[in-house]
Amino acid sequence: MRKKVVYFDMDNTLVSFDSGIHQLTEYQKEQYAGRLDEVPGIFSTMKPIDDMIELFNTMSEDERFECYVLSTSPWDNPTAASDKIEWIKNYLPKAYKRVILSHNKHLNVGDYLIDDRTANGAGEFGGELIQYGTEKFPTAESIKNYLGV
């Protein structure tokens, strides 16, 4: 039986982006207004969304699924890619060597993409986009039930 390939976005799916913003200084917020994802180091300070981390871990242990993290690293943030990898090492060790950083998520082949937005190719993904945080999929539990995990 072929495993279903499932991609999980990071920002606002596995990670609370707001938790990083709350840790910025007022000076940083002013200096990077409108482009807070470019603040060096911001991705290393973000907190996990616990129930989504649990979903990733549960699905990773399920023989029906092959799970990956698929995230975009802001082009103009010199530490974003390494901060995201370190974050995954700390909070999501089951994603060991299962991380893809891309501005073109639609180029990845798979069955499901769990993402909060349609940006960076998520809306053109060839499999099924499960848009986390929407009316249809407001919680990790709703995704879990939908996928029969």
C-alpha cells in the first residue's frame, strides 16, 4: 500500500507566528513594519501550536502517511532558513530530514498540504489543500477526523 504524502506548513500551522511578533521590541516592530517576517531571528523565538505538533507526530507514526514540513523562508531574512531548521530540531524531531523550504509549494508532489494560506503556490498544489484555521478545518482535531487518523 502506497503511503499518502502529507506536507505541513510551518507559520500559523505548526508555529504561532504571533508568538514571535509579541517578543519583538517596539523598535523592531517599527523598523520592520509591514515585513515582520524579515526580522532576523524571529523564527527562532516562535512557539509551537501544540495540537498541530501532536497531529504531525501522530501521523508520522501512522503507516498510512509520510509527513514532511513544507515552508517558505522569507528571501530577505538572512537567518530564517537556519532558524526554521533549528526550530524543527527543537520542537519536531520526527521531521528529521523531512524539511523542504520553497517559495513554490505547488512544485511538490503529494496527496495533502496542510497550510493556513494559499500563498507561495499552496493554492495551486496538485493534491488536496487542507486550509487550517478555516471554517471547514478550524482545528487539528477537524483535520484528524477528516483524514481518519
